[in-house]
Amino acid sequence: QVQLVESGGGSVQAGWSLRVSCSASGYTFSRHCMGWFRQAPGKEREGVAQIDSDGTTNYADSVKGRFTLSRDNTKKTLYLQMNSLKPEDTGMYYCAARYWGWCRLLSQADFNYWGQGTQVTVSS
């Protein structure tokens, strides 16, 4: 079955960098749109970034220029490089996979499989 396992979260200070990873199994990783979402305490889960099977990326306005999403199809792993972190980036970060290779909306309703999440905490 499809499994998505996130790793790499942690606690850092504002301005620092962190990279979270998502290891996928149980399906043909290279053929699917992948995304990262996050949820801060007391807030709704929101889209952060997504990447098509052909490598086309899309970012939420709040992270553009600071976060970089990439995928390594040989390792079946999705990466989110987060630079210049801010306290408002704090939250549980979830990896998600979509049935289709092309991404559409950066919306959780568009994704079909989810990981358990990894916590990112940014202190000021």
C-alpha cells in the first residue's frame, strides 16, 4: 500500500534553514504529483508547495523565494528546503501524493495520500 514517511523536522531559530524529506513507497513515485502541507496549532492545514511529475513546482505566496521543493525519483523521495525560516512557519508538515501526475490546486482536497507529519518549530 502507499506509504509516505516524513523526516527532518526540528526546532530552529528564525533565519535558520531546515530540510524536510518524504520517503514514498507502494506506488510509482515518479508518475505522481507530490505536495507539502502544514498545520499550525489552532489553524487549518494549508498548502505549502507542490511538484508535478515533470518537475514543475508551485508555491504558496508565503514561502516563495524561501522554500524550494524538489524530488529524487530514483530515491522515491521528496524534499523541501526551507531557508530564512520565520516563526509563522511553525507547524506540522505533511507530505501528500495525488493520483495524477499533474498538480492542479494547492489544496488538500486534491491529494489522496498523506503521511503522518513532521514537526517544525521556529523560535524568534
